[in-house]
Amino acid sequence: MKRLILSIVTILAIATSHGAAEIGEDGLHKQPWFTTSFKDIAEDIETAQAEGKRLAIIFEQRGCIYCRKLHEEVLSDEAIASYISDNFVIVQYNMFGDEEVTDLDGETLSEKTAARKWRVVYTPTIMFLPETASAEGDASKAAVSVMPGAFGKGTTLNMFRWVREKGYEGEEHFQKYHARMLQEGKVTDD
């Protein structure tokens, strides 16, 4: 009987810990493939470009249930994590943080001031930056797309694909692209 109880407890412990994202000292969920940087956006774009990738900034906040959902249900998926880490440099920002950020326009400000300047009001919010740092204006004006909120696996993966494929330059709006990917069976619905 003790063996049976121990087996059940072990199975429950494994089941409840599966997909659990690591929480950093700042209270934000962490992925091992997130990039640590000095938060100089132009420099981060150049780093991503040198690696053959694109830069995406993710804003999160301590205690955010939607951030937890994104990390535990979406970014924990091996195929999605692999696609993103193979094609993007992800830099995490704390929506209420005090770390110094250098915007594309050269202004130096805190993460929380940058969030206000760029009109980030939801967490998580993912900003997709252009391929080169030559864009004019601040990061929000230069962003090629913004994904406000937590979405399911298919929508999230398709947004990263659409940006990587430069869908924002074409005629096919993201919603049409996503619907086509669903219809073609390239992803499943959330």
C-alpha cells in the first residue's frame, strides 16, 4: 500500500511540474533561450541580424497569469520553442522595471518609461523589430508587428512565422495568413 501511495504522489508531482516555467528573481517567467542584453535596441537588432535572426521584445510583469499561460502552455512546446529560438532573439522587459533601455531614437529610459512611451499596456506583449536598426523613430514606430496578450499555440507560432516570412510587407494580413495556415493544416487551432 505504501508503494502505491508513493507511486501516486510521484506521478502527481511529475504531472503538476510538467511545463512549469522557471521564475527569476524579478518574478518574471524565464526561458533558457531568452537573450540577456544591455537593452540597447539598435545593438540587439544588430546582434540578431549577425545571427541570421530577428529581434523580438517581450514585455511581462510579476504575477501575470497570462504570462504564465504563455510560458507554461505555449513556449513550453518544444516545436514552438525551437522555431522561435532558431529564428528570433528574444529580450525580456519588465513592464514596471527600472533597468536602463536605449531606444532606437537614442533616448535612454527605464523599462517602465519605455513601456509607457511605446504604449505597452498588456502583458505579455511581444514587439517585433525590423531587420536593421536603420529605422527612424522609437521602437514602437519601427516595430513591424505587435502581439498584445497571450494567445494559443497556433496563433503564436503563426505570428512568429508571419514576421519571419515578412508577411507585414505583403498583401496578406496576419489574420488571413493564420486562417490559411489552419486550413492547410500547418498548425492546429488553439
